[in-house]
Amino acid sequence: MSLSRQIRTSPTEWKKILKTTYDELSRLGASDVFVFGSQAMSLHMKGRALASKDLDLIATGLEMRRVNQLCEKLAVCSDGRPPDYELQNPL
């Protein structure tokens, strides 16, 4: 049985994405944005932050259309969504 390879992003890259995400969520009207998981710990570690495969965020006060807008804003940070990507609660 083979294990799938996990892609991890360097702290320099995920911190840029986190900043863009946080700023955009604030602009879109999120009431509160919370970072948790390994990123929350890494933010306090300064130069010793960990590589990461995802961002763990909670944002309150958003509608799905705002989530779509966030996805569009972040599209420049990736090679694009997988072809089978689908929001769980579409508009």
C-alpha cells in the first residue's frame, strides 16, 4: 500500500497567503478571523516556523458568495483549483 505524498509549503510562502487571506476576509466583512493549528504555533516561533500543507482558519459573519470572492482573490497564489473542486454549500 503506497501513501500519497503531502505537499508542504514553506513558512515564507504560507505567511504571504495567510496575510492576503486575513486582509481579504477583513475587507469582505468577516467579524472575527482566528488562526489555529500549526500555523498559530508557528506564528509565535518567529524564525522557526513549520512548513504547512493547509491553513487552519475560522472566519465568522461570511456568506458563501464572500467565500467565492475570497477564492477568486487567492487564485493568483496557486496553479488553480482541481477540476473536480466544488464548494460544499454552493450559492
